[in-house]
Amino acid sequence: MDTQLFLTFLIAISLLTLTPGVDTMVTIRNSARGGWKDGFATSTGICSGLFLHAAVSALGISVILLQSAYAFQILKLIGAGYLVWLGLSSLRALFKGQGIFTLPEAKESGFLLKRSFREGFLSNALNPKTALFYMAFLPQFIDPTGSALIQSLGLAAVHFCIAMLWQCTLALAVNRARQWLQRPFVSRGINGVCGGVLVYLGARLALAEN
């Protein structure tokens, strides 16, 4: 790939990363729940999902999804359902009168690496918007004379680095504001806002036109 083409990819993928969406909301939600470790683990899971989308695009499964409305509808509904579930989890805590933060003594024991990574990975892997972006966007930067899989994974690695940098910055920002965020009305408000936005994103995804 020549320099100009790579810069085009870099700018486009950076703008995609910086645009608030599902990944941003999940990172903020989990960083507020368990601190920067939770945010970092969630971000690692989210960014790992990018390699799955790259591989799917390169192997041609994307063609099947694009041509089959039924297959895409199933993927869309699964992803939407998972986002709604995450949002309802936050709203349920709000209605129970719980803030998104635990007490400092319990914070560390509340952090589960596998849970955070899994939530991040699934939120990205089951997001058909990311899948469609990779299906439509990545082929423009693939040299047909080379290995599509290797090139796709290389581009995903660039996206991985950019997204990790941005999301980990968000996690640190949320963590530094912990004392203010631990105030009951603020903490419960975050549960409500994040929960509501995630439910909205999931519902919009489920109802969106193919």
C-alpha cells in the first residue's frame, strides 16, 4: 500500500474510532464500574473483535451476509439484544438504588478480567455496523495480488492501536474523576444515562433498515 492510500485509511479509521458509539459507551460504563483496569480490559476485548471482522471480511463470509437478508437480520438482532441487555443491567442497578461505583474496599474484588474482556469483545463482535464497515471499507485498501487475509489483519492491527489509545484514555479520564463520580446522584445518573443510551442504541440497531 502506498503512503497516500495508507494516510487515507489512517484518517478514516481514526474518525471512526473518535465518533461516539457503542464502544465508547461500553468503555465508559465499565471504567466507571471498576476503574481503569476494567476499562483497559474492556478496551482490549473491543479491539480484539476487530480482528474477527477483518478475518470475516477477508474470507468472503461478508458476501454471504450482504446477500442474505435473513443472515444479516439474525446477526443484527443478536447484537442489538446484547446491547439492550447491557443497558438493562445498568438500569436495573439504578432502580435498585445502586451507583455504578462500588465502595473502594470492594472495587478491586468487583473487577473480573474475563467478564470485562468478554463484554468488550461481544459488544464489538456482535455489532453489525462494525462488520458492515469492514466489509465495505477494507477491500478498498487490499492489493488483490497479495494475501487478503494478511493485509486485512494488518489494517485491523492499525485500527487496534488507535482504538486502544483512545479508549484507554477515556478509561483513565473516568478513573481520575472517581471521587466526584462516587457521589450517589452522579453515580446513579451515570447508570441511568449509560443504560438508557445502550438500550437506545440496541433498539435503533434492531429497527434499522438493512
